[in-house]
Amino acid sequence: MRDGFQIEPHFVPTEQKVALIDGLSRTGLAKIEVTSFTSPKAIPALADAEAVMRQIARAPGVEYAALVPNMRGAERALGCKVDELNLVMSASEIHNLANLRMTPAQSLAQFAEVVALAAGHAQVNASLSTAFGCPFEGDVPEAAVLSLVQRFVDMGIGRVTLCDTTGMANPAQVGRLCAAVLDRWPSLVLTAHFHDTRAMGLANALAALDAGVDRFDASLGGLGGCPFAPGASGNVCTEDLVHMFQAMGCDTGVDLDALLALAAQMPGLVGHAVPGQVLKAGPSTRRHPVPEGVRSRDPQQRPAGSRA
Ligand code: COA
Ligand code: ZN
């Protein structure tokens, strides 16, 4: 909901956001990032954050998170009793300045204040944008990412998300960085957040899974993108990701049919086609009628009662 809608030019009415979140709450997803408590001038699409947070029906067992860029955002989010404050900063200085108008050092200082404010009220997750590359600065050294994760851990933050903001990551890099983080902090709750900007989203998710990551951010229909990162485009598509894991025999706990039914509403909600593939093709379990006049030569493949 947050990454998905933040870049949309058309404001999705509050009641439609609420209905969609209430539908998502019934699909088995573990966490829903409902909105962001950012400046409404920076992100007009999510200017109704309080209203959405207050109107959704919270399902037991589902965590409701919201993006928070600063102390002001944390106060607003805590006022709405979010379960998790998703703090955001970038691994690269220029993207941090472009997105949040702060230096990384200023973001870290706000993080420390937010952690103190949230203690006993909400979980805190740190999302690290541009962790796999920055559209302004290019390569982001692995050492820089690890040293920022160390800063989060030192503050008492136990949940970290590595974000590939503009789809610059490749699977080999994802495998290395995720393994390095889990090797150093085995009990860290690590989430991977990929954008499919260069068609490597699912491959990156698979590489992260192989490295031991079992939490993924994704966006229904494959919407999403950071408005302050040039060329940004959609997240890995939730239903495509669930479909891939399910086809591989991984139990995601998510009801794919329910997800697809909600994904089908997305073009109507945002007013344009969405990138999701499984919605268009149907799941791989889908079967089509055998064309007229075509018969299998294998007796085992022939429908009962048919003749060669
Ligand atoms: N919620 C609502 N309003 C906020 C706010 C928040 N969390 N933080 C600041 N503001 C308001 C201030 O009250 C002030 O309002 P005013 O102009 O009416 O007086 C105005 O925004 C400017 O405040 P300032 O502290 O100078 O902020 P800024 O202009 O330097 O912007 C951010 C900083 C972080 C608020 C802004 O860049 C932002 O919201 N960025 C979010 C980016 C984002 O979500 N990107 C996509 C996700 S990765
Ligand atoms: Zn994102």
C-alpha cells in the first residue's frame, strides 16, 4: 500500500484504500505497510495516513506498519497505534538528501530519537534505501551498508530491510550482501525489498531466499517506486512472488486466489494497467481446453472414454 501508492499521480480515495487493506488482511499476509507519515507536500498520494490507519479493521496476527521519515512522522504514527514504525534512510548520501532533505547522519540522529519514543509502544524496523546501488552515486560499497546496519543494531533496532530502490541489484550481489548480513547478525529480522525496474526482481528474491532471507516486501499488481529516485518503477509484484514460491513448494501462508482477486481491482483503482504477470496469464496450475481435433498419442493422457 505504501510503496505501491506513493508514486501514483491519481489520489486513491481513502475508503478505497481501506477496503483494499481490509481485503489484504484476509489473505494470510504477515504484514501490511498501510501508509506513510511523511510530509503531505512530499507524498500527496498518502496525505490521508491518519484516516486510513484509523478506519482499517485490524485482523489478529497481521502486523500493520507505516513508513516514518522523522520524529514528526513517528509521533503521528504512534498516535494511530501502528504496530511497526518503518524508519527510512538511504545508504547513499545524495539519495538521502533528495528523498528526505537530510544527511544520513541527521537521519541516524532521528532514528535514535524515534527508537526512544517508540519503546514499549511499537516495533521499529529500519529500511535502508539504495542498499544495492544509488541512481545518483552508482555503486554502494557493501562495507557502507554493513556499517549502517551496525549503527541500527547498536541503537537496539532488531529489524532491518535492505531496499533496492531502483532495481540496480543483481542476484549474485543480493546473495553476497544478504549472506554477509545474516552471517554477522544471525538473529536480525531481515527483510528484502526489491524493485523490478530492470526485470531482476524475482531473481533477486530467489537469491535472497537462498541466502536465508524469508521475509519479502512486495506490492500488489507490481505498483510502486520512490518519487525522489529518477527512473524508479514498481516493486516485485506480491502475487507473482507468492506464485513463484508456491510453485517451488514453499509455504508462504498466503492465499494466492484471494490475492489475485484483489490484484484484479488494481487497474480500476489507479486508472492504468499494472505490471503483474500472473494476473494476466493465470497461475501455472491453469489448464486450457484441448484444441478441437487434437488428441494425445499417450493413452495415459487421453481423457477417460476417448478413443485414439
Ligand atoms: N508529517 C507531516 N508533515 C511533516 C512531517 C511529517 N512527518 N515532517 C515535516 N513536515 C512538515 C513540517 O511541519 C513543515 O510544514 P509547514 O511547511 O506547513 O511548516 C514542512 O513539512 C517542512 O518541514 P521540514 O522539517 O523542513 O521538512 P522538509 O521539507 O525538509 O522535508 C521530510 C523532510 C522528511 C518531511 C520530507 O522530505 C518527506 O516527507 N519525505 C518523504 C519521502 C518519501 O516518503 N519518499 C518515499 C519513500 S522512500
Ligand atoms: Zn521501494
